[in-house]
Amino acid sequence: MNEASSVCVIGSINMDLTVSTSVLPKQGETVLGESFATYPGGKGANQAVAAARLGSHVHMIGAVGTDVFGADLKNHLQAEGVDTSAIEKIEGQATGTATIILTNNDNRIIVAPGANHSVTPSYVKRHRKVIEKSDIVLLQMEIPLETISYVVSVAKAANVPVILNPAPYQPLPSSILHQVDYMTPNELEAELLKKDLIDEDVLRKWITTKGKLGSSLYVQGAEVNIPGYKVTVKDTTGAGDTFNGALATQLAQGIKLKRAVSFANAAAALSVMEKGAQGGMPHLQQVEEFLKERLDKR
């Protein structure tokens, strides 16, 4: 591991509030639930934890409220080895939350962005040096689109490559599509993105994640598959975030793209073997041993 490799993650920080129930309440109805738990979440925070566990020096730029969730989440990220010096507490704002209702092997989710909406261009500008000194920047789309555009322009000016995970999907302007260095949609997001201005230059940046099938790249106009790994699945939550964090760590070290994607596929495979978005995210040694075992079996 190159100790100088540095990943800057800019994105959301949420507390996931999860309740399970066998009966989904109708409008105006109250039912008894079966269990309740809170979990650290937010795509930005998830990807920061994934990258930190895989050995990168990770700076997180984001915002929380002055409530107890904000304090807990910042402490959690620090405990995971993430540099939280660019995470600010926003007065008068609640920390972002995702309320998740689990019923009959399905879920319904309500996201309240809270302080994540305060991650504006002017907010990020205060931490511009963190971006400029990084080896790579990793973005998602749970913060304002204008902020994503600003970050991409700052990174471009500083010759810092950018990975954009276009989730949750929203239409993207041509300026962002052409300035980012890598895009990591899943299959559904890839289909939606085709409605945007897509040309050969944009397609060459795509790395489409396909679950157990692995991922695909575009090489000279053709789609090339990078195989996934067969594992026992317990929970797919956070697999995409693990992939993105792992990809960022590899590219920050200068690893070639195909090898970096294969490593990220392995990290994502390991993540689904345990429950929870962050709970199953592997450490570097686990991924290296996982890959060595499969190489030895060939």
C-alpha cells in the first residue's frame, strides 16, 4: 500500500433508522413492530468507511446536525480511521436520516437529507485544499447537484481524477458527464443515464456494476465484462458503496483499471457475506486473502 495515497470522499452522512414489522400499517393505523435498530449510513459515509478499511488515507467532506446522531456518526467515522476535520456541524439542521420499514422481505425507505443539503459549493470551497491535495475524489448524488458540478471543476483544475457514482439517479448536465474521469452506475442507473447526452467519450468512462455477474467496462467501443465472485449472500446492502470505495483506493495508487475493478468486485463480494451496509465491508487483508485463495484454486 502506498502510504501517500489519499481519497477524498464528498457526500452524505445519514443515520439509518430501521424497523421491521410483519404488517405494514394502513393510513391512520398503528401496528406493533418486531425490532428496531440504528445503523451508520449515507452513501458518502459508507464509501469513506470502505476506502479507509482498505488502507487509504480518507478525508470526508460532509455535514451533520448538532443532534446526537451527528455526534455519534462523526465519532463512528473517526473510529473507522476517516479524517473528519472537514465534517462540520450545521446549527439549526438535523442530521440526515433514512427511515427504513422492513416487511415481508421488502423495504420502504424515506430519506430526510437534513444537513446534507448544506453541503453547498460555498461549504466545499472552505475545504478546497483537501480536494486539491488528494490522489482521487469520490462523489455520489445525495448532495446538491450544483455542489457536484463545483467539485468536479475544482478537481479538474488541480488534475485530480474524479469517480462519480450516479446514485440516486438524476439527469446530469453534459459538463459533468464529460469532466469526470470514471462513472460507476449499476445496471438500472446505466439505463437511465442513456437518456442523457451519451457519446463515445462518456461511455469510455463507464464501469457498470452488475451484482454477482461482476462489472463491465467499455474498451474501444465494446463492453468487456470483469467477472464477479461466487459467494454466500446474506445482505447486498452496501455492496455498491464497497465497490466504489475499493475502486477509489486502487486507482489512487495508480493500479490499472481492469485490475482495480477486479479488486473492487472481490471487496463487494465479501461485503454481501455479512449483514449491514458497513458491517460487512472488508479490510485490506481480507480482500488480499480472498483473491489469493481463488488464484491458488485455478
